[in-house]
Amino acid sequence: MANNPTNHLRQSIRLKGYDYSQAGLYFITICCQEMACRFGSIENGAMQLNANGEIAYKEWAKLCERFLNFELDIFQIMPNHMHGIIVLNPVGAGLAPAKNHFEKAGASPAPTDAHILLNENKTIGDIVGAYKSLVTNACLKEYKLKNKVLGKLWQRNYYEHIIRSESSYKAIAQYIMQNPENWEEDKFFQPSE
């Protein structure tokens, strides 16, 4: 059967003409395929990570070691998705522009002694794509050791929102921090199996 390009036309959810490598704060949500709960469960309002969840957590925390223009901010792994705030600073500009943009709302400090593997400006898409790939590969390795099939881990795309004000940052940070305790009201809620 011939490939019909009109069948594969997808509308972009990215802001047309926006440079997603420029300094700023970005709220990211990445969902599991079919909203399957692959990363653990919520118990008594707290996230309990399983092996996949541990991988997802560790790989997100290590992104600042991989990308020079990435700064770690608040994030939360949930049973079937993850939320995070990405702070981008252009390479060569130092950390001051975005770091002083908004005061962190209870976020853990980013590691400062990182081994930089990539030293060029990367876009939000580059960073999210690398993260999804790293998590998938690490989970796949674990599944293969157990002679199991992983299947597709992530949905094709991701959600992003450009944070443009301190009040927006604070509201999003609070939402991320309180996401586990509000799990049953969350639009991504799936009952535990």
C-alpha cells in the first residue's frame, strides 16, 4: 500500500514562529501512551514510584548534565504522565537571565557540578525528545531482562506552555506540587490496577 502524505498531516500544537531555544520558563507535560499508569501509583496523596517511575525521575533529574542551556526546576512524576518546568538559558549567556526571572516556589535547587555533554543551545523539543528516548531505552532494557514486552511508552507529542509571569509560575508550580494529593480530580486520572 502506497504512503499517502495527506493521511499523516498533523496540526502542530507549537506556537508558530516562536524560538523554543530562547531563554525562558516552560511548563511541560508528557503523557504515557493511552494514559496507562506505567510509573507507579498514588497512595495517601503521595506518588509511589515503581521501577519505571524511578527511571523517569532519574532521567529528568539528569537532564541538566546533558544540556548546557537547561536548568532543573520543579517537576513531578505521576502514574501516567509527568509535569516539569524547564528553564532555558542560551549558551554563553550565563545562568542569570532565566534564573532571576521568577523566584522559585519551593523547588529543589539544581545540581551545580554537572558534566556537560552537549554545549549548544537546544530547543524544548530537543530536550523532551531526548528525555522520552532515554526513559524508553532504560525501561526497555529492564523489560528485556525480564523477557517482557514494553510496548509504546509515550504518546507522540507533549504539552508545553510558555510561562510569562511570576503569578503564572507560582500557580503552575503549586499545581505540580499538589498534583499527587489531587490525583482523583486530575484530568489524567486513571484508577490503579
